[in-house]
Amino acid sequence: MINFRRSTAVLLGLLATTALAGPLPAAADDEEPVAEPPRVELVLDVSGSMRAADIGGRSRISVAQQAFNEVVDALPAETQLGIRVLGATYRGKDKKVGCQDTQQIVPVGPVDRARAKAAVATLRPTGFTPVGLALRSAAQDLGTGATTRRIVLITDGEDTCAPPDPCEVARELAAQGTSLVVDTLGLAPDEKVRRQLLCIAGATGGTYTAAQSAEELTDRIKQLVERAGDTHTLAPTVVGGANACDSAPLLAPGVYADREAFSEHRYYRVPVRPGQELRASVSMALDRPVNRDYGVLLRATAADGRELVRGADAGSGRADVLSAGLRWSASADDEDATEAEATPTAAEPTTVCLVVSNSFAPRPGTAATPGMPVELTIDVVAAAPAPDGPDLGRGWVLLALLTVAGLLTGLLAGLLTRWWVATWREN
């Protein structure tokens, strides 16, 4: 009976402690994460225009093939890579047939380097340019999963087969969430191609790069493939931001997904203890047509609305920012903060409100619902110590020596001048 009473008392004590502590922050991942290998598919345009020899006197296809070989050789062991081509097999003029010409020549998985190189080496520029269909097929090749997947599109021309329009396909893929990123590489200095590739990349939170040499193309593909290994390994936790700080969800470090309407402000709360640093970033995918002037802003504010810091990129004056990030450290100037550094678990945290805002404006006829995909990454780490102020240290001794040397030099120069003047007058 005594043991039963003691157990009941302990249980009641734990329940009371939990109730007094209040709700815990929502965690992005309650279980130990299971890492997935990065998954990337390279999509290569092998249409007839790739025969043009305007990259250092070499054809575009030969430059792309060299870049592929070097990338395959340098591929991180854990990366799962696939290769898809478009316009590579049909030599006829029937557009309906040619616009279905896309094949996966290397399936997504651990790479057989010899097989991949052999498959790329046999490619010859041939047909049409069904970019939209190739993107949709590449997304299917990569499948679904917890890890972010990447498509790297290398092309020298705009889609010649729409529909489906490649920008609409990119928005369609982005509307499914932000776990699929399309990066684009342009091999021709053409304004229409540039605009289309920018649209594809922007819709999914990817990047656009114009490659003007074999070295630029190789280096950029390597960067994008390696970047796939740096992305988070778990799917974002779905969370709903609020329209005010006091009703916002309380979030722990992790990756979160939400949707935001045009020109909306969404609030999230993060507890930060003295001696800790909040790091946060936000990305938004443009899954529908928007006007050209737009931006994303991320701010950290106090509970009373005072702005603590805002994202550096969003505050730079650019109007095409799709992502922004910030860092903020809790103050450790007062006595409470000093005690918190010694015992950080006992310190009372500061509730920081993260505010995600956008200035997007829809084009006529664009659907306003659902909101556009947002991905929010939050981390709280030990704050880096502030650098010491400037201190001369032993420099004071050097300064004293220089002062004395200056006085002696001035005195000597004066004596020499007086001697010279006196000698000149005598003569």
C-alpha cells in the first residue's frame, strides 16, 4: 500500500509539473531521422540545335558530354543519380511523334559509372525539344520520399512542343510541395530561353545559370549534385501559421511546410534562451503566374511587435527574392542572462515571433487558393561569443617608443637647422 501511494504521488507530481510548464514546442521530427540518399536526375537536351559549335569552337553536345563524364567521375558515393534525355531518338519531321521523344537512359539509383558514360557517349543531336514532358517524366523517375529531390535541366533552347508548357509543369510540380527542386542551365545566350529557364527554376525554388564554357558547365553541375546531399533528409512537418504572434504555433528546431496567400503575413513563435542564437530561413515556390515585382521577407520580432532583425537578402532592395534568412541572439547583458549562461536550462526563454511576408501579386485569372508553398527552416544553437573590442595591448609600448623617437628626431632636426642657419650667416 505504501509503495502504491508513493507511485501515485510521483505520478501526480509529474502531471502537475507538465501542466505548469505549458505546451511544448511543436517538433519537426519526434523520432530519430532515417537518412535517405540524395536523389538527382540530369535531364539533357539532345535536340538538333545542340549540334551548334559555338562554345569555344566545340559543339554544345560534346561540351555537355564532357561535363557529364567529369560529374560522374566526381559523384559522391551516396548519391543516387539518373539521366534522362529529350529529342535524342526521333529523326523524322512529325511533330506529334517528335514531341513524345524523351527517355530515361540511366535509372535513378547507385551509379554504374562505366554504363552511365557509355550511355551519354552515344547521344547524337536529333529531334524536337519537349522540355515540359521531360520535366514531368523526370519527377516521376525520382519518385516520392522524405528527402528533397533535384532535377538539373541542361538545354540550349526553349520548348518547341508545348503543351505542356514547361513553366506550367514546374508550377504543377511545385504545387505538390517544395520537396522537388529544378535547377536550369542554359547553353545559348538567348533571351527567350533565359526567361523560360528562369520561370522553371523560380517556380520550384531552384536556380538558373548560363554556362558559356565547358568548365562553367562542369563546375555548376557538380555544385548542384553536391547540393542535393546538403538538403534535409526528412519531409517538412506541415504547420499552420497564424495572423498574429500571440496565436502563432510554438515551433522547435526543424523544417516546416505551410502555404501563404498573396500579400499575406504569417506568424510562428520560437523560444530562444539567453546565450542561444536563432537561425531561420524561408523559401517560397511560385507555383502559379505572378507579376514581375515580388519578394519574400522574413522578420524576427518581439512579442510586443518590436522588430529584432530582418532577413538580409530581403532587405537588400532586390525585387526577385524567393528566399530569405536571418540570425538573432538572445541578450545576455543583464544579470538574469548571465545566470542563464551558467545554467541555460533554467533560464526563462524569450519568445521570438518569426513573420513570413510576401509581396506577390497574381496575374489576371490566377487562382488565389490554395496559398503558395512555403518551407521554413528553424535552428537554435549556442550563440557565438562576441569579438573583443580593439585593444592595443603591447602596442602601448610601441606607441611610447615612437613618441620618444619623434621628439628626439624633432629636437635633432631643430639643432641641425639652427647650426646650418648660423653657419650660412657667417659666410
